[in-house]
Amino acid sequence: MCRCSLSDGVAHPGLESWILGREVKDGIAVLVETSTTRGRDLVRGVAAFARDHGTWSLFVEPRGRGERLTLPSAWSGAGVIADIDRSELAEQLASAALPTVCVSWFIQRASNVARVTIDEGATARLASEHLLDRGLRHLAVLPARDYAGFIDNLTPAFTRLAREADATCNVFDRASNGLGGLAREQRLATLGAWLASLPKPVGVIASSDVEAAWLTDACDSAGLRVPIDVAVLGCEQDELSRLSSNPPLSSVHHDFESLGYAAAGALHAMMNGAATPTDSVQLAPAAVVSRESTDTLAVGDEQLQRVCAYIREHADHPIGVEDLLDQVRMSRRGLERRFMKVLGRTPAATIRRIRVERAMRMIVDSDDSLRSIASACGFGNTGGLTRAFIAELNVKPAAMRKRGAAQTGDDDDDQTETDQSESTADVGFNA
């Protein structure tokens, strides 16, 4: 409780709060790197929780990627949300004995620390499905930064899924080829030599877009074509890395604001007497946002490649069976069998998937309304867009918009509109 003394020398509990016209708020330290999309959005989520509940005062300082995070020596607060990445910070937080929520996969043994973080198993599944759907049967992984105490769940999960699909999977050895201490040209040369040694075409994932951008740069230095020789997928979106990469990066999209909000909720419960959870709370990613770095179809069927290229070029228009048959010399039944044999889905399902991928990219990368996106991607209206998203991704398109983004007045659940150009209504195909 705050204490303040008047000239009478008598302490008056709570007087300072009364003078300020508000209750004293709990100090919460948010220790995350703020130079990445992940860190900034996580802070936004924590701040949203603080606004909703009105009981916290946040301590946040700008921190770069890899910069050491620590509690200030003079700071006195009630709880901590931290992206723990070093044993020194883990030990400091354990000694502080404050309710703490860790948002990383660092090994935790302290009784005052809970974990709320992303589901890397689900991330690996989305990433593997994305690359395998493009016909890639050679896969590889650039793992996360290697430091003592870090639990890498992504690499073994992705490797297992690749082998279950009868695909090869090569893992870059960061222990023997430390990248963090290398100058840029040395790092690109090291990665370029590794990428050149892989069987082609190959699909490579990186733990984040920051390191996926290293891969596209390394491919350029080594004379490898992205995505024809090497398809590159980042497993944690980062806006600056996406914009600076050539070509733009495909990414696994996480709702880091919701992660921050969930971490704040867990901390709030612990501060109010709840026991520290022993099980990790894991948030699944929403979807893969497909861009040019994985825009490939690695199948040895030129006719099928021609048909899929036509679908991509004309996805904003109604597409009928005759349109596709005009691209190849085969019967309708033969075309459908070819799709099922090579891609494992019908032409109608392929049209819908391509349209959903385009819509997803526009939702994440632009401020266009859902209504205009639905029209631009061949769905006709937001009702058709929503049904396609649910069928493909089990998520509504509005959920992909950032928390608190300005609303356009569109109703993504408007099921009363007539879907005149939705993918499932394209003439001549069965889904």
C-alpha cells in the first residue's frame, strides 16, 4: 500500500493514490526483444490485457534480437513476462520469486515460472504440409539459434513428419557451424555451401523469417533459384524480414498478440493466488501465408503444371472444366485422375486452395476490406470467402486480421449473399 505524510508528520495510508485520483497499479516487467514482429505483437497483447483490466503498469524497454534481457537492479514490481533465453535470466527470475510467465521454450525448473508459448509441433505440421503439397520430396531445416537450455521442438517434429511422408530431411548442424559469430559474407557462404549440397528441388524451413531471409540471401550468393531450386519457408513471421527478402517470404502465421494476452492472463491468475501451472499452454498457429518464396510446383508433369499456372493466373474469375481442358489434351476424367494421383486433390479443391492462399496473403499483407479481397480472389462475396477459409484452414478470415485493427464494415459471416463465383460453384468440377 502506498503511504504519504502530511505536514502533521502522520502517515496517511493511500493518500498519494487518492491525490492522483487512481489506485496504485502493479508493476509488470515485459522482457522481450522488440525488434521483431513477434516481440512487438507480444507486447501489444500484454498491453491490451492491461487496458482491459486496468490494474497494471508495464515496464518495457527496446531490446534488439539477441540482446541480453534482464530485470533492472532497482526495479520493484509484482510480476514478469519474459522471453527467457539464457540461464542467467532464468536464475535471476527464480531468485526474484515473483510470479513469472515464460513465453519461450527455455528449460524451466523454478516453481514460480509458468510457460505460455507457441505450439511448435503444430507449426511443424503446417510447414511440412505446405511444402509437401507443392510436390517437394526433399526437405531441410535451419534450426533455431543454439544456446544452452533451449528446447528445440520444431526440428524433430518436422523431421518426423517428413520421414512419415517418405521425404528426405537434412538438418543444418548449427553446433558445428555457428552462424551467430560469423560476418555476413561468411554466414552466407556457409549457408550457401549447405544449400548447394542438398538434392534439388528442396524445401527448406527456418525457425523464423529472420533466418529464412538469410537463406534467400545465401541462395542468391550461391546462384540458386528461389523457389525453383530451393523453396524457403519461415516458421515465425517477421514483417521487416519478409519485406527485405527477395523474393518475399512465405511464413507460418502466429497470432502473437493473442500469445501476449494469454501470457498476461496466466500471470494475472498467478498474482491472484492461482497455483503455477505445471503444463505448458501452447497456442497453435493459424495458417501458412504463401508468397513467392514457395510459389512452385515440383512435379514432373508439365501438363499439370500448365493447368495449375492457369488457375493461379485466372483465380479471380470463374473457372470451368473447359477452361482447364483447353490447356491440355486429355479428357475431363483423365484430368481429374491426374490431379488426384499427383496432388491428392480434385481440380475444384485445387482451385479453392489457390484462391484461399491468395486471399490469405492479401488479408495479412494489405488493408483491403474482406469484401474487396473476396471479389479479387474469385469468391464473389465474404460469405463464400468465409466458407472456403473454414473448409481449408478451419479459421475465419476476420480472425487473421490483427487484434484492434480498424474494421471496414464487412461481415465475414454474411451467408445471405448469393455466391455467384465461389470456387465450389465453378462449372463442371466436384470438390
